[in-house]
Amino acid sequence: MSVDGLMMTARRGDSGLMRQARRAWRALLAVRLPVVRPLAAFLWGIGGLWGRLWPLFLKIIYREPMLRYRCKHVGERLELEGAIPQIIGDGTIEIGDDVLLGSLHTWIVGFKVSTAPRLLIGNRVSINYNTTISVAECVSIGDDTMIAMHVQIYDNPSHPLSPARRLRRESFDIDQARPVMIGRNVWIGTAAIILRGVTIGDNSIVAAGSVVTKSVPANTVVAGNPAKIIKTLEE
């Protein structure tokens, strides 16, 4: 009998053997072990402990060493909340002290037209999860800056403007890339997009969902698409 035939027979319960197997399976599913509370408490604690220790083990044994291998410099007390960023390209990456990195980042550091691309992350910077940073020349993030989730930062157009060149899958020209400079103590909100050539001054805030196409003065709040100044921070 074919496998399909056996399965059909098992479902119908036509065969005595299959009928008994079906009853045995149902009986097995109905089994409930008694709860021995000290043992259950021990197993519960082991499960919780393993859930904490396994990520720590991965961080110490694999994730942080691999990130340090790939970067030119990684400072002290790095906090990795998940897997290391997906890093594409052979550019230079420098990370300061006390940096917090969420998971699911994509860092493109270098294109075919790049000569010496650099991603510079200062001290005490926090970058939440699922952030994209694309560097053809330079992206610099100042000390104490907070970057929320789903933020995108580009110092380049990603593709050439010419339709014919895009069809040929050619890269953009390096002179189309312009550095992005983010100052100290900047707060960039969720899903904001920072485009090439932008400088964001110290202490400024980029509201969630903003598209920043022009430089932002220090101590200001910008919002919208394209982002515009909506408030000055007087402190």
C-alpha cells in the first residue's frame, strides 16, 4: 500500500492495527503529568536563565568579536541588543565608548566608486533597531546622539539619475555623494530620513517621519517632508 493509502486508512480507522494506533495516539495526547511544584519552579527558573544567558553567550563569543574584527575601532562597554549589523562594503567603521546598538541594522559602507568611505559613531550614541546607513564618502554621528527605529541616513543618491545608466546597473558618480554630519546630543525620531549633504547642529531634534533635505541649525526642532524648522530650543 502507498504512503497516501496508509494515511487514508489511518484517518478512516478501517484497519484494526490503524484503529489501535489511533486510539493509542489519542490516549498519549490525553496524558497529563502531575505538577511537582519544586521541580516545576526549578525548570521554570532554568528556562528563564537560559533565555538570558544564551544571548549573552552569543554576544561574548561571536557577535561582539565579529563586529570588532570588521571595524577599525570599537570602544568600551558596547551594548549589542541582537545580531551585529549587516555590513556591506569595505569602508572604515569607528564606534566610540558606551554605544548601544539595536538589531536588524544595515550599514552600507562603500560603493564601487568610493575611495575611502567612513562611518563614524561617537561616544554614548544609541541606535535603535532596523536602521539603514548608506555611506559613499562619510557619515558622522556625534556624541550622545539618539537615533530611533527605522531611521535611514544616506550620503549618496544610491543610484544614478540617468535612466540609461540605471538600466545598465551602473553606479552613481562619487561627486554626487556629500557627507552627512550629525552633531552632539541630537535626537532623530522614528522613520526619519536624512539625505546627502545634510548637517544637523548640536542638540537639535528631527521629528518622527521627517525627510531632511537641508542642513538643520543647532538647538532647533524640524519636522515634515521636506523638514522645516518648527521650534527653537531656548535652553
